[in-house]
Amino acid sequence: MSAWKIICGDALMTLRTIRSGTVSAIITDPPYCSGGASEAGRAAARCQGVRTARMQRGDVTWFLGDNLGTAGLVWLLRALAFEASRILAPGGSMLVFCDWRMCPNLVPALESGGLRLVNLLVWDKKSMGMGTGFRMRHELIAHFCNGVGKFHDKTAANVLPFNRVHVSRREHPTEKPVDLLRALVRVVSPPTGVVVDPFCGSGSTGVACLAEGRHFVGIEREEAYCELSRSRLSAACLEPTA
């Protein structure tokens, strides 16, 4: 197969076209709709609670699913987990970004699809975000395995300190740092293994995969982000791997 592929389409429909047992790992950041602490708050929030002036004015396009309710998200990710358990090779991993509000809802939904929760990782962003009281500086990553997990790097802890992508360099509103994703890729996929991201956004997971010598399949509903991902991955192919 080619080193990478970006597919513009629905995540569930596309996953159904992937052959069983052929994927080493799934790493994804779904639209987990944490704009408020309640259902009403999430429905009223724009941009998952991001409050920059540009977001509030509508100068920056967000993404489909921003205000998906908890029940809808649970349904989506449970269906995703069923496909994940089918396409993952034995011992393959699924890593799902979430936050403290949504973790209690999403973990059981993903487990019900046949995957086994094995760890809860903490991404330490090394700087506080907005808020009051104990201000947020972390995000969670739920780690599931298809059976007994197979791991390929022993140097990573379950607390991962990486700076967030600075707003001035961010090409997607929830873009994750490539160095963080590279650390995840090294643990859950073998060299030349296949990694899938069903909600690939601007393609950062793919950039990380290419840097680590893995194959990548990204799925994204919005054509503009598909084009951005293709541009970034094409450029990444020209860079030497570390």
C-alpha cells in the first residue's frame, strides 16, 4: 500500500470498507462536544467552549459535530468501536482523546464494542488554559486494546508532557502536537504498521506516522480539511524520518 491515504467521507461507512485484522492502531480525536458541563450548555456553546474573539465572531470555521449531544456521541463511538474491534489486528490499540467531562460517557460506549480499556493517559499541556479555580492544563487519552495488547516502545509513561500547538500555528481548532502523536505512534504500532484516524482533521496523526515510518489512513468529512491534510502529508513525505 502507499505510505498514506486521505479519504473524504463518513467515518463509519469508510471503516466498513477496511479489511478485518489489517490495522495496527487507531489514534483519533473525535468531536467530543465539551462546550458545557450540561446538555443545555453543550447545545448552546460554540466551538467547544473556545472563547477567542475570532471564534465568537465566526471568522474561523469550526467542524461538523461540534454540538453533537452526549447521546449522539455515545451512539457514534459505540458503532466506531465495533468496527475498530473488527479491523484491528489482535493486540492492536485504539487511543481516543477525551476530557474529564466526557470520559465517563465515552469509555463504557467504546468498551461495549468489544475493546478492552487498559489505561488512561494524561496529556500534560505544560501550561494552563482558561477558567477559574484549578485551571485546566491536561487532556485525557483512553487506551483500549483488541485482546492482549502488543506494544512496540517501552520509553513512554502514561503522563505525556508536550506543549500544545500555539494558536498562531494552529491549522485546525483542536490540532494536537505532532511530537505527542509520534510518542503514541511508537508505542502502539510496529514499524511499517498501518494507523487509522477516523476523524483526522488537519492530518497531524498522519504527519506523525510518516515521521515514524508507519503507513496512515485518514478519514475526514470536510473537504477543506482533507485538502489541508493532503498538503501536509505530501510535504511530510519530502522530509527525512528521524
